[in-house]
Amino acid sequence: MRPTGLELAEIFRQVGPDYRRDHAGTLSRAQLRVMSAIERCRTAALGGHVEQCDACGHQRIAFNSCRDRHCPKCQSLTRAQWLDERRAELLPVEYFHVVFTVPQQIEAIAYQNKALLYDMLFKTTAQTLRTIAADAKHLGAKIGFIAVLHTWGQNLLHHPHLHCVVPGGGIAIDGKRWISCRLGFFLPVRVLSRLFRRLFLELLRAAFERKALKFFNAMAPLQDARAFEQFLAPAARSEWVVYAKAPFGGPEQVLEYLGRYTHRVAIANSRLVDFSDGSVAFRWKDYRRENKLKVMRLTVAEFTRRFLLHVLPSGLQRIRHYGLLANRTRDTKLERCRELLGVAPPPPNEHDQGEDYRDRYLRLTGVSLVDCPACKRGRMVCIETLLPRPPSQGPPYGCA
């Protein structure tokens, strides 16, 4: 099924005012801000500029982007730049994809305590991977990895989990040699799962003891210690889902994967199928039915509610780097990794900080923002700047 051209912004522009009015008491500031940003993205509300071809005179209006990390249209350059930085950090080793998922009871608590529980998910995942990797019974090495938070499933329901991309090996504890994983095998997932469960429940109970957890509506009874423990009991007994996918085929596959996952939003415009008669239809993969591609139709109110479930708390970093890849020491640690692996460092980046964003976009994506779409010969040159349109001047959508 091909993309229909339907956009999330179009849906929000039509239903946003009514949805905000009907749910005024339940929407957070962050959710309101995201809805507004998506509605205003690439419209006269944000301003822009008029371009004209220096060869044929063709003109077009280019409105500014909202740059919100939840917007389906505003991730391409950010993603391309981030991937370009990661390309220089890849090592000539196997890379593994490990996913950490929490059970339903934890999902329910996380829904009402997003900032705290998401941070807890990062902390316990990082501690689990580093602890088991450092154990001489398994790898006996200090490792590095990238962790990416996703909060959704294909049906847009709340399903927080972490995707981790991990080089297959690390530096020995004494720092004198590189230790590689067994070919095609990273770490035992059962061992990872049980340590992950123990560490997470320890942090969760500690948060409850210091009254850092909030419970509302149907979950309000969990403020009682006995009710809280009863609620957690199934999660404490069950096996938590940690799984490792087959290793990537090579560095380019690692980058391809990172490009798909790191800057993804809850739903891409390409998955939208139809918006009519008060409902929205979108494509989704049913993982319980062998990844069968299906179409789900929801009322527009339910579709909007599900999308807004995944608005992240302000300031929360959804991509984090750990161990050998930690931001503050990454360059030094990677230099040591290459030395131990006997490989040369990557060539220096020839593109300085002053590179024009249009040149950078062409270099990273292969798409030109300056070539004339009409004559294919000239270059589009800015001839007029359009200031943002205040709300009092009418609807912010479309051309002035």
C-alpha cells in the first residue's frame, strides 16, 4: 500500500480545537505544545521565505519547520546529522540489538509517572548490561552501547521499551586487550532478564518508600503499601522480556537500523491510510500474527489520545550513550578500542561547523534544497522573508 499523502498535521488542524476543548482538564502542557507545534509546522504561522529561480524565475514559498521531536516531518536532517556522527564511531566488530521490555504492571505505573519510570528503565538497563558484561563468567569486559526509548507499540498503545545497539565486545577489565563476544552470541538473555527485573523492582520500591510515585483515578489505591505490593506481585514472579536479535551484517546495516529507530515518532505520515467520517485508519504490523500487515481504524478522538500518550516529559533524553560510548569520554575510549583492535582511526571530518544547512542536507540525504524543481538548471534564491503570522491574523495554515 502506497502513502496516501495524508499527514498528522492535517488531522490535528481539523480536530485539534475541539479535542483541546473536550479534554481541557486532562491534557498536559507538553501535549498541548506538541499538538500546536504539529498543527503550525510548515505553515505561515511560523514564517518562512519566498524563493525564486535565478534561471527561469520560478517561485515557491518555503515555510519554517516546528522542529519538535514528536513531529513526523521534522526529523530528517536531525537524523541524518546524528547518523553521520555515529558513522565515524563504528568499530570493525559484530553489533547486537538487545531489547528490554517491562511487564504490564510496570507499564501502568509508568503511564502516570513517565519521567521517573523512563529514567529508571534507562538506569536499570545500563546497569544490567554493564554488570553482566563485566562478569568473567560471561564476557569480562567493559562495553559501550546506545539506548533508544520507544514508548509505543504498532497499535499506538503505551508500551515502553528500550532498544540497545551494542558492539560485540569490549575492553578487558585491566584495560590491556580487546575481548570479543562469541561469534553470533552476545550475552545470555535469561541472565540479563532476571538481573534487570531485580534491579528495576528495587528502584521502584525505593521510589515508593520515598513517596516519589503518583497514583491517580483507578490506580489511587496503590498509594497503600499492601495494595502496591499486591499489584507488583505478578511482575515480581514473571519472566521479564529481554531478547537479542541476530547480529547485524556489518556497519552499514547498523547505520540503517539506527536511521529507522533513533528518531522515529509514534506514527509516521506514511502509515496513515484514511481520515473521514470522524475516524482515522492506519497501517500496523500484528507481531502476534507473524508481522502481518493490517489496517486499524479508530475514532479520531481515540487516535489523538493514543498519539498523545507518547509525548515525552520535557527535557527527557530518549537517546543515551553508555560505557565506552558515553558522551564525555567517547573519543578517548574509542581511540583505545581502535588501538587494541589494530585499526586506523577514521579520517577527520572535512565539513566545518559553518557549513550551510542546505549543503549539509544535500551531503547527508542526497536531496537538494536549492535546485530549481521547474527548469532543473537554476538555483533557488531567497528574495523575501515572511515573518510569523500572529494568531489574530487568522488561521495559520497554508500560504499568506
